[in-house]
Amino acid sequence: QLTDRNACHHCLISFFPPTQVIKCKAAVIWEPKTPFSIVEIEVAPPKAHEVRIKILASGICRSDDHVLSGALKVTFPIILGHEAAGVVESVGEGVTSVKTGDKVIPTFVPQCGECSPCIHPRGNLCKLNDFGTFVGLLPDGTSRFSYKGELIHSFVSTSTFTEYTVVHESSVAKIDAAAPPEKVCLIGCGFSAGYGAAINSAKVEPGSTCAVFGLGGVGLSAVMGCKAAGASRIIGVDINKDKFPKAKEVGATECVNPLDFEKPINEVLHDMTEGDGVDYSFEVVGHTDTMIAALTSCNMNYGTSVMVGAPATGSEITLPPGLIITGRVWKGTVFGGWKSRDSIPRLVSDFMQKKFTLDPLITHTMPFDKINEGFELLQAGKR
């Protein structure tokens, strides 16, 4: 997690006229498999229906790391980051939902409220999204970021590894002014994705059995969602045993390491459930082999497996149809199925009312200029 230690959380004054370009620090990636470069960029003022935000805190997510490794194909140069909280610095013409001084969370899943996914009761992947296509531009086909005259691309409609960012109004949610940004920033992605996968996407039932593959921040959030839904047995699965204590702290009833067994982990989980398999499984890693393991771990007739982790660009899966035709449900989820602008304020409110905690998901708090060290911790499995 990255914070701007110079940011005043209570200051609601805009120091830049809305028409003025802001010069600020940003962490730019020029090409894959290279570290972040912290440079001074220019952030243009917001155009119509756009919002310029001062970022107060930003989380580090595995999806960002997938760009660094080359697993996700994007257009460079780019400013990553998509899990943040900040304060509105200025707004463009026609913006009505937020104003200067509002505390907000930018969201990588927009909610325009007008397209078919926004209108559909089960939809949440607004057509304004840049998730999967990674065009790296605002809806009007341009960017507000530049460095020495060169265009810098944005990442999934947000780009939060910068002191200031510009997003479309459909990609910003106003939140409680008292909410601590260094904690609620996680509601912008990781917590919501995992928690919602259990609550919304799988609809975990009281008394059910669950298995969560991958016990990073999103996986822990899925464990929390399973517990909140009343699951009686929650099995955490990870090859890093160091993650087991925290998983049990947030609700896992037991944890297993696939490397401890000679047989495939799906067979281990069937043995642990008297041959039935779990009712619900969650893949929160983003690897195709783990996705298949999670699918085959759930009951062949009534089990549901949910893919949460983002796979590498171009990944493919081949499997026999018999795994599905018997009744298993295999589905994916984006942002935990939440309609972003409707749900983020409610989730922040629930956090403020202590209905759930975010502290277990925060392992390190570092200043912005230590971003490369933060990603080294992520890659080493220490976050």
C-alpha cells in the first residue's frame, strides 16, 4: 500500500484552477519487465464529464504486477494502479455526482447507468470499461497524462500510481468524508473482488463448504465473504504456508498446501469432504491449472466454482465437457459482481460501522517513492 505522506486528508481547497495543467510525480512503466520510474508528468485538466483527483493512498494489486511481468498486454508507456482513495481536485463541465473536496474512490469498473450491463440486475461490467481491452485512454479516445510532450497511457480507467489522476465521472464514487483512505482504498479492488465473489457471484449459503485457492489479499477477502455468508467449512489452499495463520484469523477453518501431497489437490479436497467435493470453490490466483483444480474440487452435480484471479493475456483452457454437463457451475466475476458506484459507498459505510475489517489485508505501508520495493514484497509473497 502506498500513501502520500504530504497529503492533507482534511484539506478541501483546490490549489490549481480547473483549467490549469498540474505537474506532479508519477510512477511510469516504459516497457514490461522494467522497474517503475518516478518522474514529473503533466496532468491536463478534466474535460466534460471528467474528474481530476488527488490520490491519498493506493494499494498494490497482483493485476498491476501482471503488467510488469508481461502477462497482461497493454500499451506503453503507462501509469498503473487501480485501487485507491483520494479527494476531488476539480471537475469538468457537466459533472454532477461529485464536487471539489469530496473524498472518493476511483473504480476500474465504471457504472454509466445507461448501458445494458448497468441496467441488467445481474450485470456490472459497464460498456465504458477498459478491462481486458486495455486501450489505455479515456472514453473520448485521449489521455490526460504526458511526459515531455509524450502521451502516457492510463490503466483500466483509473491510473492511481500518480499524485493526480483524471477519470470519467462514471469511474468515481463519493464516499464518507471520515473514511481513512489508507484502508478504504482496498475497497476499490481487492477486498470488493474477493468478498463479492462469495456474497454476490457464488451466493454462498449458510452451512456450506468452500475452498479458496490463493490466500493473498483477494483470497483472504473471499474467505471473509464465505464466513459472512455463513459457510461452516472454509478450506484455504496455497503453496505458501506463511499465509495460513492470517487466513485462519479471517475465517478459514483449515488450510492445505498442495505441495504436501502426492495426489492432485482436487482429490485431496474430495477426500477431505468424504468424496463429495466442496459446495463452492474460488480461484484467486489467475493460473489456468489452478482454475481447473478449483473446478474439479467442487461437487460434480451441484458445486459452483468462481474464477476471480486475472489470467494472462491469451490464456486458454481445454477440458472435457463431462466436468460441466453433470451440473457443475463454472463462472467468472469482475469486481465481485458489485455495481461499482452504487456499492462502493455502501461498502465504505459498512466498514465505518465495523461490519468487516480491512486491517488483515494491509501488510506494509510505504511512501510513494518506495513503490518498487512494494512490488518486490508482492513478488516475494510477503504481501
